[in-house]
Amino acid sequence: MSGLRFDNRVAIVTGAGNGLGRQHALLLGSLGAKVVVNDLGGGAFGDGKSSAAADKVVEEIKELGGDAVANYDSVEDGEAIVKTAMDAFGTVDIVINNAGILRDTSFAKMTDNDWDLILKVHLTGSKSVTQAAWPIMREKGYGRIIMTTSAAGLYGNFGQANYCAAKLGLHGLAQCLAEEGRSKGIHVNTIAPIAKSRLTETILPPDILANLKPENVSPLVAWLCHEDCEETKGVFEVGAGYISKLRWERTLGHTFPLGRQFDIDDVVKKWDKITDFTDAEHPKNTNDSVAPIFANISNPSLGGNEFIDLDEAVKGELVLESEYDERDVALYALGIGAAHDPLDNSELKYVYEMGSDFSVLPTFAVMPQSGAMLSAAKTGQFSMPGMSFGLDRLLHGEQYTEIHRPLPANAKLKHIFKFKEAFDKDPNAVVTFAISSVDEDGNEVAYNEMTSFVKGAGGWGGDRGPSGDINVPPEREPDAVIEEKTDDNQTLLYRLSGDWNPLHADPNFAKAFGYDKPILHGLCTFGYCGRHVIKAFSDNDPRYFKSIKVRFAKNVFPGETLVTRMWKESDTRILFETTVKERNEVVIKNAAIELFSEIPEDKPVATKQASSGDAQPTESAVNEDVTLDDVFSAVSQYVASKPDLAEQVKTGFQFKFSNPDTAWFIDLKNGSGSAGAGEMDKPDVTIELDTKHVDTLFGGNMGEVQKLYFGGEMKLSGNIMASNKLTVLSGMDPELVEQARAKRVAAGGSNETAAPPTEAQDTEITLADIFAGVGEFIASKPELVADVSTSFQFKFSNPDSTWFIDLKNDAGAAGAGFVEKPDVTIELDTKHVDTLFGGNVAEVQKLFFGGELKLSGNIMASNKLSALSDMDPKLVEAARDKRLQEGTSAAEASVTTAKREPSATAIFAALKERALSGDFSLSGSPEVQFNVTDPDTSWVITGEAGNWEVYEGSSDSAKTVFTISDQLLEALAKGERSAKDLYQHGELRIDGDMMLAHDLEQFKGLA
Amino acid sequence: MNRRVNVIGVGMTKFAKPGSSADYHEMAREAGTIALKDAGIDYSEVQQAYAGYVYGDSTCGQRAVYELGLSGIPVINVNNNCSTGSTALYLARQAIEGGLAECVIALGFEKMERGALGSKFNDRENPMGKHVQVMLDSQGFTSAPPAAQMFGGAGREYRWEHSIKRETFGQIAVKARDHASRNPYALFNQPMSLEEIMASEEVFDPLTRFQCCPPTCGAGAAILCSDEFAKKHGIDNPVYIAAQAMTTDFASSFEEQSMIKMVGYDMTKSAAAQVYEQAGVGPEDVQVVELHDCFTANELITYEGLGLCPEGGAEQFIWDGDNTYGGKYVTNPSGGLLSKGHPLGATGLAQCTELVWQLRGMADKRQVENANIALQHNLGLGGACVVTMYRRD
């Protein structure tokens, strides 16, 4: 015994006359507790009343040396029971609510009496006794209370509606009392026992009951009642020696943002998520319970409606790609009225790409992204998360465009569209998207903000946004004014730059929208304005242009005259406003252009110093930096150390590095995985990257890797999502790379870029592993030899090695070298060994019919190899692991050809005897020679009838020369193979007179 | 209705080794154009086309025939392994003989890869599956080219049964080289000695390299017509098909565990018997034979299959020179598959071409004297065998 005792503790055990209660009472009593043994003395069904049971238990406790008194009151009268304790022992420390009865009946037939009685005894009874003891415990600051619930209550059970309700009620009672008693040192725990008792013996079969002894429950109860036990509020399932704790589990669920309507359909849509226990949590109390609810309350929905869902919008982004070249640039310039005078040198540079000063108009920066968006919209591909309205609702309201340096004449760009903000101008909405256009090196080329008026999409009760105007021009006269007439067909020219909206071309369409004729594109006017400011304030040098912000106020019709009035607010800031001269209407307002004070650097500063030159070793010097070899060598080691990785990840990664160009792979798909140089078969994803970014790639920071991708520095093809699985390598110890580097440097930098690291190879399965595995398997199945009775000889090529599986002799064996008299010999390239033992007979046959697998001997016997098909592949892996542990390389494990004693000597000796005795004869009087191979011997038979001579040696006058291996000569001599069969198989070669070949059948019986 | 079928035009390309030929449709154009010119008719007169080839996607036949003209006639693609060409000829003959057409063309072409034959579709049952099984059971499988193992295996079996010398097979190749040296259309034009033949690399005992036909590219064509058509076009005394039979495998190919039977000996024997029966003449009346010598071993057993010599008599037949000029027959005056080459789809029509030339007395240096009855034997594993007898009165 551990010494855990209950001396001076007073325990009340209800229903202690029999079963569990009795056992609890006996155990506590035997450990020093003073026990009130309560038992009404009734039957299991609440019938009758007798004092005998309780008295008997009191006697038993006393016999064990304990102290106990009996109490015969109903548990409904808890005061009386507690009074017994107070009278006898002066206090109460422990209450074990155990008493109970059954009134099982189906719910349909259940009477009020059935219901009330059960609830009274179990629930009210437990409450009654506990409540009577409660003030005593509170006062002394100590108490241990046990409630007895049941699996029926926790999980439900047929025919026990009353009992289930009462039992789960007890659980609820205990949960509450645990909280109320927590500060007073009162611990309340609940057990759900299963034991043989008067209550269960009518339900369970006797053989099970025999194992469900109450003695197997009481130790848990005693511990929970001990002063050392800190457990409270626990629920335990216990029985037949099994004890476990139960807790609540809750799915992560789904949170509908508050402030947004959701209805039955939304619930159904989210049902899978609501009921998905993946990553479930385990709330312990009501605080835990309501935490997500309060969290949702404190993070209300950003709002939205059927058109605009701000909660979705803030989370999402859209990436589109586009490219442009000089032609697009020039066409755009023409579209916004540049070089209208073809002899004007100041603008010819915008359209004449062969000129030395060919320049891109800065406002072109708005075009690639809007072109990409419109192009995507045309095919229905433009869909911003959370935005569910058609382009027909959209009215371009404001535009902000910024560049960091003059735009290149051509570029391939990636545009990242993000939602910036939305305002509720009920009934309409104003939405702003921010678009970052980055080039292939990840440098931002242009930043745009497009603010649009969305008709009818407002009304979600959101912020109306700032009111008041910005960029309001001063009262004074403008510092410059430029007036320019647009052409009548201006829109037709401009639209070729990408905005295909028929509103700008189709007169009927325009009429339908209430215009007399097609209107000019807002961004076309925008372009005119940009040109005007450049002309007026930067001496026609577009390189000073930094940004432009405009608000589109009214439409312009092509052919109208634009008047741009400009105010210089500072050297770098120009406010402007554009009106249509003919109608005297302001069309662009609240507008400003910012200029650089100095022309920015033409080329972007490289984000990281290129290290292509020194990332690879030169021929003479050892590169001490970490190289790709080191990295992949380390990955290879890591993969080898985690044989389960491939099974989990099931993905093949192909890497193509540039500067310098190299190819590497991480195969977490085939076998137990590998990594190394070169290309793998059918990768899931291909990752292209500059060598300089390799640190980032394997640095474990997914955010940095994503940046490379979105910045266009990393290209993915194939299954792009599969690239995420690279994170499995994040558990790799960076020290491995350092070790690989150190090892390489120490080895004088032998850095074979094209060859996979050797460390990886040794971890691969070798023939030695396979045959060791087969050997294990054979040892585990002694009946195989009798069943199969066949021996297999394997001759592998590339590299050459010889192995055998003997399922014929003794207990069977497998290993390197030769088996005596194999039934079948299998010749195969080592690379096909997986197929051979892969268990797929069709694949093996393919090798055979393809001529890659050569069989000799009893070919059909090769089928018996299938006896190995139920071998556990783990045996091979185990053999490999063992080999690795023992540090044996594959080369050391392979065994060279075993020596074989020639059989020919004995056979020809026997032949000589037979010839002497006249039992052997060749046709005619010829001379024949045998060339026996493996081991090589040569024999001659010469003479004539009655006088044959057999000797070892050779002859120049042999009429027939037979060539056969020593082994097959023995097979012939033993009669296992016929001469014809050997000949037809090409195993017996016959040069010269064939007639004599038939005489070879006489060799039968010579061995 | 059994009408006489005349062969009024033949043509072939010079056979070439893989990689040095024109494309298939160009070769077909050349052979077809020569055949049309030989017949003296315009392509518009041709009512149907039977185009044979083994290697190529579907409807190569059309593509090839379109080189001759686009008259919308039926074009039937024929694929029957090594006997493809004569199978096209067989169908063409049936069309004329049955009165279904007056003039048709049988065209065969093949653009082959280098190296031994192999299967292209390995994701399905091998058409030779049953044949291979016989081989597996009787001699196993080695890394040698499968066809060489099959025919070589038949050679082994023959050799065991009849105790012939290995050189007897080689002697057939010597003869083939000799014949081919007289044929400008042949791939190999140089004679070769028995020593050279035997000393060449052993492919599969008893076959050495020069006893195996080479992969070849080429095309052949024949124009077939009815008597009425020939008469209308003023064609006088044309070569005609006296008899023709086609067989496929019998149970003996698979059930007798005999390599000789497996490679089609009984197909040959049965087709030949039918031809002799139909024509009313026996092998002894034949002067010139083009037979399927894909390997020397097959020529040897085919002598017996066609009844050119008694069973077991092939070795004697060969060493007596009864298979060449001055002997009982001239077999494969063209050089045969062994030396002229074996473009699978074209072979049957090249054999036809050679025999028509022989019967017309147009075979130049290889002309067989007084040839008026010719026999053609074309065999494919898988299997099919077509035996055709040509006559010119």
C-alpha cells in the first residue's frame, strides 16, 4: 500500500448495503475512514425496506478494523443521514452518492410514477444528502463529493429515459457544485461505473458480469475522495479495470459575422464546417463555451450585402498578368492625342519607337492593369473576392496612378488587385481597389487606386466615407492653361488600347444609356490631362512625373475641346481642373499631379545582390559557401531519416535554378523519398528560381517564399498548391546543411553538381536488403519449402551480382551467390528488381515479353516466385535499416560468385566406366568433344564400338563439339533435363554433326 | 462468278535502309506511278485501292493513295503483319474476281525503324501471346530479337529432327546474296561467302546476323483488272493469278509444342495445297518462287511446306542447288527478304512485282528461263499466310 489513508475522515456512502456502495464503504473503512453505511434495505426496484444489508456491511468494516455506523433512511431524507454522521462522528468529509434503483421501460409506456421515482432517488436523493452535508463542508473548507452517473446518461440507452435523464442531471449537478465548491476546498467528481450490481445483473450476461467486480471501481472512488487528490469537476468512466476521463469536445464551428443576415440556407451551406471535428477544441467551462461567441460579438461584420461583402473583400486578392510592348505604348499615346502634330518633336517620342528618346507616357501606368482587368472581365474571369456586381453597375469615379521611375518600353507584369475600402453611399456604394503592378524581378512598376461608383450596391448601413473635397484649386487664376481639341474619332482610337466597352463605340449602345453618341473614356481624358501638366510644368520631360489623382465629374464627347487649368502648388505638386470648352462643364476635378524633384534612377535597385558568380566553386578553389549540393545533400539526409515523409507528402518537387542553371529534385512520392541533382520523373510541381533565393526557399518562412512568388521571382508550374507541402522540410535541422558543407569543403570541394549525393544512395534499398528480407520471410514461414519446392537463381546485371532464393532444400534460404541446381535461373538488370518483387505479375510478364527478363531452366517454375507475394515489404526496409545501422554499404554486402566444384569430372568418369561395360555407344566411330563451362573443363570421347576412350582434353578432329555448362551437364546426367530440351533452349550448343547429339540421351544416369 | 484476275501493272521502289528512304507517301507514289505506267492506264480508271502497311497511324493508306489522285474511291487500309502486302493483293483479287470492280490497285509501303521488330503497344495483350507461350514452353526466352528466337527456334527444331548442319542455313543466305547482286532494287547488292555468313555475329543459334532479314523501307504496287478491262485497254496476254489462298493459324500452331508449327508451317502447307488444287498444277510445274525468307530457317522449312522438296529433304535440296539457277527452281530470284529487304507492308507486292517481271521475261540478269508459272509465298506471324500462283500463257 502507498499509505494513502482516510484516518479521521468521515464518509457517507449511500446505497452501501450491496454492490458498489458496499465496496466503496469497505475500502474507505479499511483505510481508516469512519463510515456511515446508508442503505434503505430495499430491493433493486425500490421495493421493500430492511436494515439487514447496512448492518452487515457495518459488521464487515468493523471486522476489517474500521469504524462504521448504519443508517436506514431514504436518500430523500439527506438531513437524517447527515445527522447520523454528526451524531456518531461529529462531521462529514466525504459524501459518496451511490444509491439508486431502476424502473426501466420504454418512453411510450413510462408512467409518471416511473419517472418521478427514478428522479427522486437518483437526482433529488443525491442533492438531498449533498445539500445536507454542504454547509458543514463549506464551513470547514474541505469536502469530497462523488456523484454516480452512468454511460446510459452520458450516451443514452434504450428503455431508460427516466434513468438517463436523472443520471445526466447528476452530471449537471456535479459540474455546478464543483464550481460552487471550488473556493471552499470542496471537490466534486462524477463516475460512470459499470459493475456487477443488483442493478446490472438483470441486463448483462453472467460471464461478463463475473468480470465487472465492484472492487474494480472503488479504488478510483477512494482516490477521488482522498485529500491529496486535486481533481474536481471530473467525469470518469470506470469498470473492469478500465479508468478514463471524459471531456467535452467542440468543433471549431463556423462564425457568421454579426451585423449580417444569415438564414437557414446559410446554415446548410456551412453544415460541413459546423460539424467538422478536425482541430476540435475542448471547452472546460462556460467561459470557454462563450469565448467564440463573444469574439464574434467583438468583431462584428464589416458589413455588406448581396453586392459587396466586405468581410470577404478584405481577405481576398486577385492576381492577373499582362504584358505590353512599344506598339501598345505608341498606340496609347495616339489614343490620348499625343503627337497630333507629327512634326512636333516634343511628342513624337511617345509614338516613334525607333527614336533615340522613345518615352512612355507616365499615365500609361494605368493601362496594363486596367487592360488586364477588362480583358479578364470580357471572358468572365475578373472576380474580386466579395464583389458580386456586374461591370454595368460600375462607374469609374476616381483614379490615382503612381510610378516610381519612368516606365520601360515593354514589360511583363503581374497585377495584384486588392480591395482597399468601400463606402456606403446608400443606395449606391463607392469601392476602391488598390492594384500593384510588379515586373518579373518583383519590382513594383506602377501602383493604382481605382475608385468606382457602384450603382445600387449600397445600403448595408456602412460608413458613408469622408465628405469634402481634396485638391481644390486656389481662387487665383491658373498658372498655366492648355487647350486641346479631341478628334471626332478619338474613342475609336483610344479603345484599341484595351477598353472595349461598347459605350465608347456603338451609337445605339450609347443611346440606350442615355447619351446622344458614344462618350470619351474617362481615362482618355485622364491621359490628356497628364500630357498637359508634363507640357506645362516639366518641359515635356515625362521622367519627372510621379503620380496623378483625378475625379471624373462629367462625360466628354469626342470632338470636344479640353481645357486644362493648372496651378503650381509647389515645385512638385500641380493642382488642375479640366473643362469642356464647348459646354463649359468641369469634367475632371479635385485633381493633382505630383512630380519628382529629380529624375529617378532608371533602373530599379536589385532587391538582393546577385551572387551567381560566387555561388559555384571555380575550378581551382573550393567554395566554402553553402552550395546547392550542400542543401540537397542535407535534404536527402533529412528525407532518409524520415522514411514516412514520402507516404505523408506524396509529392515530387522539381527545382530549376538559374544563375547558374541547375536542376534538382526532392522526391517525396516514390519509395521512401529521395533528393538530389537532376530531374525526376513526373514531378507534381516545378519550381523555378534564381539560385540566390535558395536560402529563402528553404528558410522555413512561408511568407518570404510567397513574396518571391508574388513578386514574380519564383515560378511554379504543375500543381501549384503542392508547393505548400515543402513546409514539411521546415523540421529539418539547418545544421545538416552546415555539416554537408563542412564535409564537402573538407573533402577538397569535390562537388559533383550533376550527381546525386552519395549519402542518399546508401539509404536506398539494395539487393542485399531485399534478399535479407526474403530470408527473414522464409524463416518465418517454414511451410514454404514444402509448398513451393523450387529453387531460384538470380543473375543481375548493372552491376553484375548473383543471388538465390532456395525454397527447396532444408528450411529454405536466400542470399548472395549460387544455389545448387536451381530449377529456374532469372537474369535481369538490377534496375528492374523492384518490379520483380513488386508483386505485380503483369509487370513482370511485361519485362519477360519485352526481353528484359531472361528465364532459363524450368520457366514455369518462375511463377512460384509468387509465393513471396504476401511478404511484408517492411522486412526489406528493416533489413535496410539494419544494414545502415551496421554501416555496411551495399557494395560490401554483395557477394562474389561462389566457387563450384566441377561435376564434369565425376560424370565423365562414370561415362568411362559405362563405356567400358558396353552400356554406352556413339553412332559410327566418331570423335566428339565436350566444352564444359562454369567451371571450364574439356573432354573428348573417341574410339569405336566396344573400345571407347574418354579423357579430359581437346581434339582437333572432333566431328561434333558440344558446349554446355557444368551445372546443366549434371542436370543432363541426372536425367532432369533432356538433351533436346537443353538444345532447344540454347543451353546445349552443338557444332558439327547433329546426329551425335541424340546419343547424349545416354548420359542419363551418369550422376 | 469467278472471273480471271490479271496483273497488268507492277512497280516498286528500290528498297532502302531505315533513315535513308523517302517518306511513306512518297515511296507509295513512286511505286504506284510506276505500276500505273506499266499498266498503261490512268489513275482515274482505278476503282478501289487496298493499301497495306504495318507501322503508322490509321489512314496512312489514304495519305499514300492521295499521292496518285483524289478521285474519292474507296481506300481500304490493310494491316496483317509481314503478310500485309499480299493480304492487300488478296482483297484486290477478290474484288475483281467477284465482279465487284474492274480495276483496282494493291499498294504496300513501309517506313521502318532501325533495329529488330518489337511491339508498339505494351499496355495490352500481345497479338503474339499464344505464339510466345509455345516458345516459352519449348525453349524459354532470351534477349535476342523475338522473331529471331521464333524462327531460329524452328531452325533448332528442324536441325534436331533432321540432324542438319548449321551451315545449311547459311547456304540459303549465300544464295540470297547471290540473287540480290543481280537485282538493282535490292538493299544488299554484294555477294557474300558462306564463311562470311557463318562468321557474322550469332543472333540466335543457328541464325547468324546475315541470315536475318534487315528492317527496310520501300513500297510496291500492283494493278489488277478483269479480262474485259484488259481487253478494252488493249492489254494482250497479261500475267494472271491462277490461284490464291490465304490461311491463318490452325490448332497445330499452339497445341503441338512445335516451333516449326508455331511459325506457320501448317499455314504454308495448307495454303499451298489449296493453290495447287485450284490451279490444277503441282509444285513440279512451277519454275520460279518468291517465298518468305525472313530468316534462312524459314526459307528452309518453307521449301517443304510448299512441297518443293520432300519433308526432311531440305538440306539435300539446298546443297544440290535446287533452289537457284540451274536447279529445279529458282527461289527468291529477287534476293528475297534476306537480301532485297523486308519492308513489311510492301514485301507481298514486291514479290508480286518480281514474279510478274519474271513471267513477262523482263527480269534481266536474274531472268529464270522459260518461266510461265510462278509461286508467291508471304507469311506473317500472328498469323497469316498467302500463297499465290501466277501464270502467263
